[in-house]
Amino acid sequence: MRLITTQARLEKEFNRLLSTYKNYYWATAWAGIGSRSFENLVENEKKINQIIVGIHFYQTHPDFIEMFISNKKVRYILQPQGTFHPKIYLFTNNSDNWELLVGSGNFTKGAFNVNKEATILISQNDTDSNDIYKNAIEFINQLWGDGKTFTGPDLYRYRITWKNHRPKIKSLSGIYGSLNKKSIPIHDVAIISKDWKEFISQVKNEKAHGVSRRLRVLEIANKFFTRVHHFNELLDEERKFIAGMPNKLSINGAEDWGYFGSMKGAGIYKGKIKANDNNISKALDQIPISGQITRKHYDSFIKYFQQAFLGTQWENANNLATATRLLAMKRPDVFVCYDKQNRQKLSKDFGIIQSGMNYDRYWNDIIERIYDSEWWLNPAPIDDIEVKVSNARAAFLDSLYYEESV
């Protein structure tokens, strides 16, 4: 009997056992791909007698299921009572020649690479080995009766759900996107644990602009967006206002066009707005005026927005400030303009690296954190002003992090 506490030793033992024994009887809560042990299992698929895998929390990788979908000796616990959570791996030639791994590790890349796991290796030479072997076989047989195989349509539906759950699972692990060098616990991200009372207090205490004037800017933008079907149908001065540019509008509040991100220095962008570039209008068409905003909406917006600058000096540039100004004006409940006036403090509070921020990271590192935040998930306005702020609460992050230019 031996205790295994390192990832390298665990995978080394797995690979030895996969090569040494003729029959596999396993039960694991989750299974994944990408490890040497997975590759060895594929190579030794004919040795599988019974493998039962859980899919609770959609942690089992759909590619694992697809690899063994035609193998009737691999089953899945589809609707467990409670959580299907065993990790038991029996390798055997017969009842007198076997080894058994029991511990915390699932059959995943994480268990073999980064997780902290503890596993006991037991063999026929250990005390009470006959009873252990018998009980292990009986336990796996019991689970086997509860297992089901996957069909092609089952896998198709599972893959969709798995894909849609990945961002949430990753965020709970402190991982937003693929560029984070080091994950941190989600509760340690300052912006996420901030409640509505603290959020609205900071919004109201902003000295630079004031709540009522900021709200007026958003009300004007919303009026423009709801009056037309497309951005390019607005009047020239109206488009400039939404774009964060100086304009000649005479309505009350138009003088505050620079709130939530002034773009007066963005020359090429200003030219595109003045020319009423159709790609910018198409970009904004991708963002619905109400309802849920998904990554697909955002990616479509970015695709058209970037097309507006093909053939210019901005073709390969990161124009995040201008893009997010437009997004914040159309959907202030979801987007915040990320510019030089707020990015330093915002990045610190969001627990992200400021350098290298780009379109992809803006969604992964900022929007996904917003979606996870207490103040965003559970606003609790107590008066009309707070209701209006609540309806534009992501854009109002600018109130928390805005710094006057020196």
C-alpha cells in the first residue's frame, strides 16, 4: 500500500497500470482529455471492462465522450441522486493479480498536472486484499447498472450545454479567459463582492460629473437609439454625441457629451463617424437594445467595427476605447467605456493586468466579471434615481474609477 501525493507520481502510476494489466474497472466523477494517461487509455481501449463516468456540473469533457461513444463498456451517470463522486480505478489480470487506485483524483488533465490530490495504491499483497478486491468489483457492478451510454444526439446536446457552462465554471475557479497568468479566488476580486449599497454610494459620491448629469447623457443616447432602427439613420450631430465627440446639439445635456468617455482626440474614428461609415452602424446593429447580451453579440459587433478601419492606420490597432464608448451608450447596463481616464483604477479593482488589454480580454476579463458581480446581479434601488442608475449600472463604473487628466 502506498500514498501518492504528487501529480507526476499519480500519472506515472496510471500509465504503468494501464500498460501492465489486461482489464480496467473504473468509476470516476469526471473524465477529461489532454493527458498522457488519456492517450494510453485510447491506445488500450480493448482492455476496458467497465468504466462509469459522471457528468455532474458538466465537468466531463465532451471529447472524452465522443472518443468512446461506440464503446458499450463505457457508461455515464446521467441523472444522479446527489453528486456522483467516486474515484476508484481497478486494474486486474485476475483476483490474485491486481492493483487499485482510490483517492481524490478524477481522470482529468487537472488531476495529473495542477490539482492537489491524494491517492492510495492498493494491491493483492496488502492486508484484507481479498475483501477489498471483492468490494471494489461489487461497487463498480452496482454503479454499472445505473449507467447509460451516449447517442449522437445526446452528445450534441451535451456539448452545447458543456460549452455554455465553461465560462461560469472557469470564473468560479478565478479564471476569466485564457490570458490570466495566475487565477485568484473569485471572492478576492474587489468588484465582484461589492454590494449595491456600496456601489450606489460610490456612484453618488463622484465629484467630477454628478449622477444627474450622467443620467441625462444616457437618457439622450437612449432616446436617439430608440427613435431609429439603425445608427446611420441618426442626424450627424446625434451620431457625434453618441460617439463621444463635440457636437452642435442644443438640447439640455448635450454639453456633457464627453461623459462616459470623451473621444475628441480619436481622429480616424471621428472621421468615420462624420462619414457615417456603414460598418459602424452594422456593428451597433449586432447589439440588441434590450435583453441578454452574449459573447456572440459582442464578437459580431467587434467584427463589423474593425471592418470600418480596414485600409487605415487603425486597421491593426487596439481601438477599445472608441468601441466601448459606443457599446456603453447603447447598452449601459452591460458595457463600460474602458479608456485612459478609468483603466488604471478599474484594472486594479477588477484584479486584471492593464497592459495588453484588447477586444478579447475586454469580454473575458471585464464583462464576465461584471456578470458575476453582486452589485450587478442584485441591484436594490430605493428611489427613482437609483432605479435609473441600476438600468445603466455597468456604464456607471466610470463614476467609480474616473480620474481627471493631469
